[in-house]
Amino acid sequence: MKILMITAGSRGDVQPYAALAVALRAAGHEPVLAAATRSGEAFAGLGFPFAELDEGPLALAESAATESKLALYRKAKGMMGRMFDDAWAVAADGADVVVHHPGALVGAHIAERLGVPAVIGALTPLYVPTQAFPLPLLPPWTPPAFNRASYHLVDAISLPFRKLVTRWRSDRLGLPPGRGRRDAVLHAISEHVVPRPSDWPASAHTTGYWFLESPEDTELPRITATTVYIGFGSMTGADPARTTATVLEAVRLAGVHAILARGWGGLTPTDLPKNVTMIDQIPHERLFPLVDAVVHHGGAGTAAAAVASGRPQVLCPFIADQPYWGRRMHELGVAPPPLPERALDAGELAASIKEALSRSQEAARLGALVRTENGVGKAVHALEQLCRPSG
């Protein structure tokens, strides 16, 4: 079975797809992963082909804090078109199924053109309406009567690019206006974190997280005292220097040691105190089990790794689905209430770190449950069933 996988976004949006590609390859299938150019080096040597997509949209997203929405939109149109063309060029070799991140916008359309099933690989439960909870991008006070209807708002996210996609469908794929195929949704999420709603259709699967095993030779920091990890991934915020100063003061007030991840978020190395170590890239699945708590931005991938590590969390959400994961971790008892990054205060962050450290037993119990799941194995099985010849 040939599987074309198309994703968009930062490393947290690509790594789960890379994990699935490894599992598909091990099961005897032929996956191809298409993602932003910068991800190629990170996931080289894993045994499957990697196809580079123009990363203009990703670079544009990183400048969102410094440019107006109108300026961003004008730049985005050309950039998105180049990414679409790159994805279609990869599809020229054909596929039996397309697994795609909706943020890439054209996976469902390419599947329609190829005449093969289209499967959403969802890292957050955004794409299947349910009465159980509102669209995770909405605030928690959304009236329950609007829960199911709220999922129509997902279409509004891509609305600014609808004309661009429609024109591209016609010019490149020769297709009339339409929304593309959608045959199934694979939620790369643990049922212990988001229980499967009873009103989801059979085409909506919850597989468990898609984790990628990292090399055993990764050099890890030596930890000898109560230590927290602090990192905000690709999030930049309006003032990284202020965020860094706030984090360092919170570490001092909490009386802990810290491993500070530089990341794409621009956390800046100042004259660091002896109890703070700054690092670049270390796989979360190797590092998190070594620390006592994880302070992060609330990205779906980072939250998943923190859950699986069995360590308590402090979430400082920036945008999108991050507030949802902050609330969800608090509801599960493995984190204090989330602290929005835009109003981050050193005293509150210090207090939250101390509270998180008191939740270690709850976090350990949840982590043990999550680690029993085989998310990529279930996803491979679901794809095999979907593509099995009828009759």
C-alpha cells in the first residue's frame, strides 16, 4: 500500500506523521512524508522518503507577531500556492490513500483527484462534531446547546484561502469547486486524555498518540536536584526577552533548577544563574521522564509527550488549541489552571510550578495508562481496513 502523507506546521505537527510513517514502513507499506523543508534533516534516516514542501507559510506564521493581518494575507497567497504545487508534484507517483493534516489545505483535494481515500490525521479533536464538548478552539463557557453546531467554525479557519484553493483545484487538478474527499479521521490522541464521544461515527477513530522513538545515543543533561523543563516550542510571543526574564524569576521564586529550551520561541540566553541550563533540541520523550515537571506552551505534541512521561505540567498557552490542552490537563488533575503567556507573571508561574510538583502521583497514573497504548499500530490497522479491497 502506497501512503502519501501531507502535513503542515512546525516540528510538533510533523513528528507524529513521521512516527506513523515508520510504523507503516515496518508493516510492509510504502509511506512518503511531505512536509516543510526544514523538517527534512530532523527526520532523515528513518527509512521512508521525505518530500520537501515550500515552507513559506511556516515562516510567515512565525512573523505573525510583528506584521498586520492584511500584510500576512497578501504574502500568504503566493506562498500557499507554492506549497500546494509541491504537494501535487509528490502525488504524481500515485498513492492508495492520502493521510493529511488539514492545515496543509489540499490533501483532501489531491485524494479526490487521485480517486483514493482521504484520511485526516488529527492531533486535536477539531474535525468531527460532537455534543460532548464544544469545538476546542472556543472558550469553555460556550453554551452546551451549541456544542455540535460550533464545529462549523472550523470551515471559517480556511475561509480566507477558499478562493485560492478553488482556483488551484481547477488550474492544477482540473476539478470543479468542491471540498475534496473525507473518508475517515484518525485522532492521534489517547482515549485516557480525550475519551471517544459516543456520538462520533464509525469513520472517526481514536488510536492513541503517535510517538516516534528517538536514538538511544542522545546526550542528556545530568540532573541532581528538583528540576523543571521550560520550553515554548515554536511560539515567539510579542516580547521573548520579557518572557525569558519572567521565567528566570519564577524559577528563582520556586526554588528549583530548570532546563530552559531555546527552541524557535526565541527564549534568549542571558547571564543564566547556576541553577538554569539552556539547551537546544533534545527529544521530549527522552528528556521529560528525567525532570520533575514540564512547563510548556500547550502544543498538542508537547502535551502528549508530557502525559506519556508521567510528569505533571504547567501550561502557558499562546494561541489556537493550546488553551484547550491547558484546560484539559487541569481537568485530568495533572496540571494547575493554565497561565496564558500574554499575561505571564513570575509569582503566578512560581506558584503553579510548586502546585504542579504536588501532582506527581496523578501524572504518573495517567502516564502509565497512556504508555500501554499502541497508537501507531492502531492507525496502521485502520488504514489497512480502509484500503482493503471489497468483495
